[in-house]
Amino acid sequence: MVAAEATIAWSADHWATANKSDTMNRTGLNLWFADLATKDLPDGSVVEFTFFWEDTQRWKGRNRQIDIEQL
């Protein structure tokens, strides 16, 4: 969750392909969230992502990553 509206650009193949997911607002919490379509990714995948902030029309300028592991 983030504190402002954003589009999340993300990839699970080192940016060979890119996906975009828009955030949705949770008004009761005043936070924004997005569900990334990672359900079918194999265990051990790495998802890289960054934010495009809608209010300022700027990229975060930094990538983050998460490792996918089955529970």
C-alpha cells in the first residue's frame, strides 16, 4: 500500500516484458493498493517494480523487487 495514487510498472522477467497495474483507493484507510497478477509465477521468481506517481506525473526513479515463494 502507498499513500498516493500511482501506476505500478512491473516485470517478472528482468524487464523483457513489462506490465502495468493501477492502484485503487481504500477510502477508510486513505491508502492506495494494487494486486499484481503473480499467482501463476513459479516459486523463486523475482518481481521488479517501480511507481509512477499520478499527482506529480513523475516516476519514483528507483526499482524495488520481491521474491515469489509458495507458502
